[in-house]
Amino acid sequence: MLNSWENMAVIIVCVTLSCTFLVSLNRFWSPEKRRVHNDVIGWQITVIGTIYAVMIGFMLYAVWGNYQAADANVSGEANSAVNLFRIAAGLPAEQRDAIQKLSEDYANAMVTDEWPAMDKGKFGLSSREIIRGLWTVTTGTVATTNSQQTSLDHALYALTELTQHRRLRELQSHSTLPAILWAVLICGGVITIVACCLIGSENARLHFALIVALSLMISLTLTAIGDIDGPFRGSVHVSSYDFVQAQQTMAEWRK
């Protein structure tokens, strides 16, 4: 995914190329000569613009839905880690201390290791080892009272949820729009801008301003889709705030 400066560069390049094409077109095919074809070009632009608007709107809605799902999943993962930490208080002392320590390590690993790794398109391995440790300790716990058995059952449920959320986050971090859909979006944008440039306008300045506005809108939308498409990468990404809150909650619990 691109950062903010790279997004700005892409937008500037797109607008510049669109304006350059219009200026070049006016030089080799004057607006006066193109004006006689406006009746044909006009209805074609309407069809092309409508189709492209539907496509780009659907893609933006799809990636935004995935982004929100990833954000909700991270919240669930952080809550599961906190719940496991709290439930461990009802287990025998040795297992309680081990699970609470590993739960704190998990939240710390998310902030210091996992998020920086996902921003680079990778996935941290430290949390995987912590999860294994949690399963080893929890499944090896022997409850001697009814209350400990209840706490153990809840701890296993919380650990199961934590593992599921982590696995889903791993899948979401590698999920992106297929290349064929990006090809459709980019080609559709180029066709739409070119079609609008073909109009023969009496007011060259107004036509130039409209092409600038159109290319700016399309490039802004495409860069937004690109940023949101990677929910854990780029300038717009799901933050580790939920795990920072989890760290604070666990620290306060120990006081």
C-alpha cells in the first residue's frame, strides 16, 4: 500500500497526464472539428460514466466493508485477550500467573511486533508462540474445585475466541482486490477521462477545468480504494489502539 506522499504523487501524475492529453488532443484535433460529433460522444459518455460510477462505487463499498470487519475483529481479539487475563484469576496460582503473563505478552507483541510487521505485508511470529504457550498452560490445568472448573471452561472459550480472531486477522492482512478488478478500475478511469476529453467545447478553459476535476475525483477515489483495500497497511489502516487499551486494562488489574 502507498503512503500519503506516494498517494499525492499518484494523484498529481494522473491529473497531469489527463491535462496533457487534452492539450495535445486540442492541438491535433481542434475542438471545432470535434464539436460536430458531440451528439454521438455525449450519449456514449453517459453510458460509460454510469457504468464506471457503479463499478467504482461497488468496489469502494466492498473494501470499506472489509476494513470495518477487520477493525471489529481486532476489537474482538483484544477483548478476548483481556477476558482471558481476567478469567485466569479463578485458576490455580501457578496457571493463573502463567496465563496472565502470557496474556500481557500477547498484547505487548501486538503493539511492538505484529502491527509493524503487518504494515510491511508480513505477519509477526512472536504471537504464534505465545498462543501455543497459552494452549499448553490452559489445557494442562487441573481444576480441583467447582469454581476452578468453571473458570477453566471460560478460559478455554476465551482462548478459542482469541485464536479464531488471530487467524481471521492473518487472513484479512493478506486479503486484497484481485488484479483483474484493479485492471477494470484503472482502464475504466482512463476510458472515462478520454471520452470526456473528446467533447468539442467552445469554452476551452471550462473544459480544461472539468477534466482536472474529473481526473482528480477518479484518482482520489482509486487511491482511497487502494489504501482501504489493505486494512493493516498504508496511510489508512486499522490501528493497534484496542491492544494499547488492553495493555492499560491488564496493568490496572494488577494494581
